Amino acid sequence: MTVPNRPDVRPANPNFSSGPCAKRPGWSFDALADACLGRSHRSKLGKAKLEETIALTREVLGVPADYRIGIVPASDTGAVEMALWSLLGARGIDMLAWESFGEGWVTDVTKQLKLTDLRVFRADYGQLPDLSQVDCDRDVVFTWNGTTSGVRVPDGDWIKADRKGLTICDATSAVFAMELPWDKLDVVTYSWQKVLGGEGAHGVLILSPRAVERLESYTPPWPLPKIFRMTKGGKLIEGIFKGDTINTPSMMVVEDAIDAMKWAKSVGGLSGLIQRSNANLKVLEDWVAASDWAAFLAEDKAIRSNTSICLVIKAGFFARLSAEEQTAAAKKIASLLEKEKVAYDIGSYRDAPLGLRIWGGATVEASDLQALTAWLDWAFAQVAADYADKT
């Protein structure tokens, strides 16, 4: 086959990782100049920074006034675990799993908490379980967007408004890029390192009044580590949701989150962020439509992610390779692009089907994705030529 010439235009920012994700456009270390460093996070200044972070979160996301917002340890994982360990066990549970992180929460509930009144609805990578099977009078645990599969739930219409159970939603690769129906969600978790392009180690936990009621009326039968405890004497520890974090936060990371949310406001707030992510997806959709070798893992556009965009290789020669050769070929595409310094960290997740995963969240520029598409074709052609004699 004919190998195209090396493209002339390179992405200005080659960071397309699905987490930590690209910093916001124009970011520099100057953005952290006002960080509260060398001071206690409990000082007047430190507390004010944490309170500002919570206030900006509420403003940008449109979180209802009666929902609590807390900054918690251990990234999105920590926030999800706090919710699972503190809230589950009062009712039966329905869990949705269509990629690796959803499966991880199933493992925690079954093998660690050992809960048995449990129903798990699964789907293969690229698909979504039948949401009509979910009983919202039970507690429901799900990811809004499958980071490793590029599949999202289309909306919250399947969640009953008059539900008796709690909805616990891992929204880490969805929040700030997709509309979340707050009235349908009782627990929302995420980390700053995704759509905001922030740094790791901190999570955000958002609780509805119904979730708070559960915390204050139900005591799980297992011991809770200190970093999971949100109540004392049967009452919510309100300070957690007013900037009194459970453990010591990095004030440098907090400053970075403040900067990212101020940037979000400057591009039109939540609607502006969603528009940017949708525009990024459109770039790749247009390219895939004309591609003779790439396809979306999520074939159904209605459930296709606009952040963690997962691609598979549909070329005929690829299907004729052995499993080992397919793995090597897919990895070589990503490796060539990294070597050329045009795309970093875009290999598919280790448990997902072979292919590429390109972050399209709001901090990525559509022009960079446009430039990347020519390089994708170039890298694929290089690899295809290597296997030409075998096919």
C-alpha cells in the first residue's frame, strides 16, 4: 500500500491522555502563583480557598443549593468508595457495568462489602445494558460515562423521580462535559484530573438531601476507616462540605482547580465546556466517516462519549492477523505517534478491545484534533505496510 507523507502540521498540544488530561489552553505555572503554600489548609486563607473551590463548583455545574459538595481524598476512586461503604446495605442494589471501572465497583460490593441482595446488569465494551431493567426503588450504582469504553448513558430519563433508592453515579469523565440531571442523582463523584485538566489525588463528592438522610439514618454493619466517615453522633459532619477536609489537601492542586473553573467560566460556563467537547467529538466523527480503517467502539451515536473517544481498527488486513500481531500492531500505532511527539497516551485501556482512546474533553482544542487525524492515517499506513507481506 502507499504510505502517505509525514504530515506538515502537528498538534500544538500533543496531550490526549484520558487522565490526567490536557491542561486548559494557555495554562502555565503562573496560574498557581496565588496558591496558599506553606500555610495550614485550616488557616483563614486556606479555608477561603477551599470554600472558593466549592462555590465555583456549584456555580459552574449548577449544583442545587441544598446539595452538599465536599473535597475528599484519593481522587474519584476515593469518592466512590466513600459512598459505597457509607451508604450501601440499607436496600437491595442494582449495578450497571459495561467497562472496567463499573466492573471494579461490582467487585468492591460483592467481594469486599459482600452484599448479596445484588443484581448486576452488564454489557460488552461499546454497548450499554438495558436501562429499563433497573429498579430505582433499589439503590443504583453506575458510571455516567465509561472512560475505558467510550460509552455513556444517553440521559436520566430511565431514573424515576419518585424513586425510593439512591442513585450513586461515578461521573468522573462526564461532569463538566455532559448535562447531568441533578434531580435524578443522589451521589455524584469525580476528580479534577479529567475534564478540568487538573491534578490527581483529590476527589469531589456531591450529596443530595436524600443521600444525607440515608447517612444520618443508617449505620452500615462494617467498620469505616477514618477517611470514609461522614457522620458523627448520627449527624452529618457539615464541615466536610464547607472546606474542612477529612485529610490534608494539596493547596497547589486546589489552586489549579480554582484556575480551571475560572477558565471554564471564561468560555461560557458549563454550556461552553459541553460545546467544546461536542466540537471535538465532531472532528473525529467526520474523520471516522471518511476512514477506511478506523471505527468507533460505540457504534450508536446516542451513547457515544464526547470525552473518552474510543476507536477500533476495522481494516480487513487487521482481522487476519493473529491475536499477538493485532496487539503489536495497535500498540505500534500509538508508539509511532508518541515517538513523533504528536500524541501521547492514546492506546486503548488494557482491558478494552484493541484500538485507540483519544481524549476529547473541553481542555483539548479542536484544531489539535484536526491536525492529529492526518497523523493517525500516517501511523496506520506505516503499520499496515509492515504487515503487507503477511496479508
